[in-house]
Amino acid sequence: MAPITSVGLLVALLFRSTSSTKDSYGCGNKPADVEFVLDSSGSIMYSDFRKQLNFTENLVDLFDIGQNKTRVGMVSFSTQVIPEFKLGEFNDKKDIKEKIQSVWYQGGGTNTGKALNYVRTQSFPVNGGRPDVPHIVIILTDGMSQDFRYTVQEAAAAHNQGITVFVIGIGDQVDEKELKAIASKPTDNFMFEIDNFDALKTIKDTLAIRTCKVPPATPPPPTPPPIDKDAVVNGNAHCSPEMPVELKVALDTAAIGIDNSKFILRFLAELSDRLDLPQSHSEIETVTNGCATQSLGDITFGSGHDREKIEQSMADTTKGVSSMMRRLRQSFTRGDQKKKVGVVFMGATLSNGEYRKALRETSRASFLGIKLFVVGVGERVSTQQTRVLATNSDQAFFAESYDNLQFVEGPLLLKICTLK
């Protein structure tokens, strides 16, 4: 019997179906690149892992395989990611199915983020793979990934790269929030939740039709030019963050004083100009330990009225550096995909009690994925405290005085632009 083409498959499925759901529309005979990503973690029984392989084999049977038609590849993942066979490595269904059935069960953790990174950078690299065809990933998993934030980050990067991601959550140990983040939008089309591995066969036809309806991959945005690091650090060069940044700058205003705050305003104005905020879709806000927060997008630096307004907001009584850091942590937007970066200014050594509170705030910020930079100013600041309160020691900076902050500007800017 001749292989069933995408059109032949669709006709067969339409006759088989007794409903007229939206999944039963034609999609044409068009090529695609499909990468299967199979969970091989220790929470899956060996017999259920074999059911994943059988499901994948049955799906391959429905595709019109060929070098100029649909190409398939496969990776399995647990603690590590194992490339089982590459896209287009086999063009004969018999060879593909034999390879699928020979895949070994791993056991181990559930490193979904690493699997997403692999298919994004290796299976579908930027400017690689076949143009003008859909780039599709089909992920099967039975549990939560071991690093939620990394998984969500890698899923967002895959979506931005034009990769369409289907995800199948199996059993009651999956995290629906994570599945929604992994799946392409709208999630109703690209996310499946089933009770057990036996139920995989019930979604096979629907998944096959939705797969062939995926449009060609959207080309990723052009790669930005490389950053001239020396010009950024030692000159006045601009740079754009590799990922959009939500930058919050916290000021211990009572400790700094109004006169020194003027130097910080000038520093932030220069920093915002050099960050190319509109181009990078980034934003900067100031956070004080009073009640006011001001978006730099609404401030025209050099205007006396705006300076007076900000200086007035800075005159509130301080509640301590830890309180200021807490306000900074709470000010970040929840749920978006921007890199969260906080900058804290310190002008004096903290007492033991205040330092312990600030350390707790650093830990809480780190747990939420916030990268914390600390700028110590003057001779009274503790070098050790400054370095420890930053997320990493190389994210601590020092200036002799507030009117010398321009020497910190370049190194801080470079760190923000090159954050991963």
C-alpha cells in the first residue's frame, strides 16, 4: 500500500470521525520538521515509557516522510538530554520505527528546560534548518520539571524563535501552569492533559491534524550586532540587553540625602539613554522606601519640575535598607518574560540586625529570579556586605562618592546588557 499523504490522512480521518469539530478541517499536503521530546525520568515506569515510544511510532506512521516532505527527529530527557536521531537522519519509516523501538529508558530527574534548550539551539538553530516549513516540537512528560523558571525561560525563547510547541501532560503530577507556559498559544490548541499513558491513543488523530495545520516557522528577529565591551565600559557606547529587562533601582533616600540624590538622577538618566529602552523593549523604574515609584519613561531629566517632584518623594523617613529591598522585590511585574534586575545603592555599613534582614531579602529576590546589583558609595560602606548582598560578587560595584558614579555606569551597563 502506498504511504498515506497528509491529504490522504485527512480524508481518512474525516470519514472516520462522526463529529464536525474545528479539528476536522483540511490542511493540505505540506512538509514539516517535527521533533519528538520524550520524558525518560525515574517517575515513569518502564512499561509506560514503552507506551510513549509506541505512541510516537504510531504518529510517524501518519506522516508522509521524506527529505522534501515531513522529517522527524527525537530526543529523550531525564537529568541529561540524549539525541536519539536527528531531523531527516532517516527517510524510511521502517528505519525510523526501528530506531524508536531501540531507545533506552534512562531514569533520573526531569530536566525539561534543558530539553527545550537542546531542540531550540541544536534541532532548530537560528538561521538553520529548512526555511518556510513549520518547526514543531511535541513534548511528552508526566511531571513537573526540576527548574520551573529555566523551563519557562527556554519555552519562551523557543516561541520567540518561531518554534511551535505541543505539550502532552500525563497523569496527576504535572503542573498545569508549567504546561501552559511550555505550550504555544492559544494553549487550547497546543496543550493536552490526559489521565494516563494508555490514553495517548485517544489524542493521536487530533494531534496529527493539529500538527499539519501549523504554519511555517516565523523567522526570528535579526541578531543584534555584537557589543563593543570596551566602548561600553570606557566610553559612551549604547547597548541593548540580550533579553528585555525590567530594571528597578532602589534608593535608601534618607541615608543618601537630597543633594546626593541629584547625582543619582543624573546617573539614571545617562543609564536609561544608553540602554536603548524602546529598541530592547526594556524599562526602568525607581523605588524608594517612601510610597513613591516613578517610571523613567515619564520623567524628562533636566526639567526642574520633575526633579523637584522626585526629590520630594525622596524626603520620606527611611525604614532601612532591608525595607527598601523588600519594596523593590515586591514592585516587579509577575508573569511576564522580561529579565528582572534590581539595583540597590548603599552609602554606609549596615548594623548586624539590618544586614541579616537584607540578606533574607537577597535570598527571596534570588528565589524569584531577580538579579540583584549593589552599588556601594563612599568610604563608610562595607565591601564585604556589598558583595554578599549582590546576587553574584561580580554584580557589586563601588564608587568613591556620588559625584563619581559615572565610573560605575559603563561596567554596570555592560553587566545588564549581557545578562543570561
